[in-house]
Amino acid sequence: MIDLRTSPFIDLAAVEAWDAWFRWREKSDLRDVSIEDTWRRVSSALAAVEPDLEARTWQARFMDALAAWRLLPDERLLAGAGTGQPTCPDGVLHASLNAAGFACSGPATDASMDLAALSDCAALAVRALDDAALLEGIAQPHLRIGLIGVADALALRGWSYDSDTGRMQAAAMARALAEGCLRGSITLAATRGSCGHEAAEAAIARATLRGLPEELLHAVARKGVRHLQLTAITSQPRLALLANDVADAVDPLQGRNHAHVINAAGGQRTTVRSSGYALNVLHAEGNGPAAGTPDTLSDMSWMAQIKMRAALQCWIDEPIDYPLLVTDDLGEAQRLEARRLAATHELGDPVWREAVALQSH
């Protein structure tokens, strides 16, 4: 498998996305010469609020996670951190873990995803966003940490998106996300203060329902939590495109040679075609059509997306309600059935978006 540590970009669409949205420029002065400069700028800004003796260690950890395409912080942080510009004035801070970055090489087994590393990265994401809130002076931030590239991770391991195995593996990723976020919140509560006794009780109740480890429940009882609401799977098309065009959130793969229209701040529009991260990697490894092509959006019904969201929802603190993708017009009967299924699984009320009209604005 291509090593993203030595291959920062393997997709032209990702390069265009970085250049249009995240590269630091000051008038005619290009401040981020390479993507590594962007990672360094962001990690340095976040670590600046850490204790002096720990700042270098945390900067290195943030840098490693960013450079490995495993952690993608709020797009406003990527664009503004370290530039002197405000990043999250509304107090809502997002971060996404790129599931494709945790897919292990070798034959597909139950250990084909590095779930321990994913959980550790989730805890790191909590710290990164808490640092960002301290940096901006946000007293009560709302943290929302989710996933992108789930379909890519499944495709790289040979698991079908619309299958019981695929949904089970995706749910394991969501569980690791929830567990890591809770660990990160407990750790910060011990050093930076908790958000109160009621929040701790609510966290214990939620963790108990989810069957999380007993040691976490005891830790919450002793130390509390820094943040209660943490996990949220939302549409993050810019971050997904930057991460070498992985599938947005828990969407299916879009398929070969799909188009992105990138609108830069100056009004410039660039259209770039891409097959996406998983298909690019599989093609580079020689695992083309003869080896079996992963399923894509055109191969499945809208119901597969709802089933995938339902498999993950119990681990996510907020309803998964970003738009579902469709390739054909849905009749009223299908829309009613979709609403019924979404309500059954406590998902958000279905909203639809035409896949053929997808653009990265």
C-alpha cells in the first residue's frame, strides 16, 4: 500500500483543494510552500497553549497525526491557525479521523483495522480541539469529532460497503472513536477541569449503554469529563477531498473519474476529476477489475447508506443527518420508507442530494 508519510499527495484533486482552501498566503507572499508547512503551522499553533515542558512533545504528536492523514482538524483551523486570523468564532470545532489511514496492509482479517491507533487518535483529536478553544479564548466550546473515508477503509480491506461484514467493521471504527473521545475527555478533565457532576453522570450512563470498558466508567466517576458531547458524523467534503479524495463521512465511494468543482476564494473555479483514494491505491497495487472492483454509489440503493448510518448511530452522540446521496429521482413511496427507517434507527430526518450535482465549494 502506498505510504502516505512519504507520498503526501497521490491525487491531483487533493493538491488543488489544499492550494485553494488551506494554503497560507499573505497577499503575494506564499507562506505555506508545501503541505508540510501547513501541518507544521497548525500543530505549532495548537501546541502553543500546552505547558512549556510538554509543548514540543504535543507538537510532534499533532504533526505526526496530520502528516499521516489520520487527523483532519476543523477546516477553519487548517486555514487560519498560526496566521493571526480567528478560526472558530462560533465556538463549534470539528475534527475528522480518516478511517482509511488506519487500514492495515496484508490479508483481510478481524485485525485489518488498527482500532487501537484510531482510538488513540480520537483522544488526540479531543486535545487538539480543546487546545484550539483555549487558543481562541472559547469558554464553552462544542466539539464534534467524526469520521471520513469509511468506505475507503472497507474497500482497501476487501469488505463490501453494503454487507453485514462491512457494517460490522464500520461499527467497530465508530466504537473506537467513541472510546477514544471519552478517554481524551477524561484525561483533560484531570488536568484542565471537568464540566460538572451532571455531565459526568450523563457520560457514565451513555458509556454503560454502549458497553464501554469498566475502567473508563470508574475514571469518569473519579475525574469527570472535560466535554460531554463529542462524537458527530457530519459532511466534511473539503477535508475528505484534501485527504487524497476519500469518501465524505460514511458515504459510499463515488466511483472512477468523478468530478470536483473547486471554488477558490478569489472566484477561480477549477474542475478536477478523480477516482478517489481507495480506487487509486488499489489500481497502483495492481488490484484492478480482475481482482474485483469495490462497490460504488452506482452499485447500490439509498437503503445501503441508511443501513450503514444505523450501524454507527449508537456510538455517535448526535443524529447522523447530513444529506444522503442519490443517483436517481426518488418517488414518494421511497421517501416515506426512508423516513420510516431513519426514525426507527434514531437517525436524522432524511435529506437528499443528487450525486451528479456534487461540488466542492
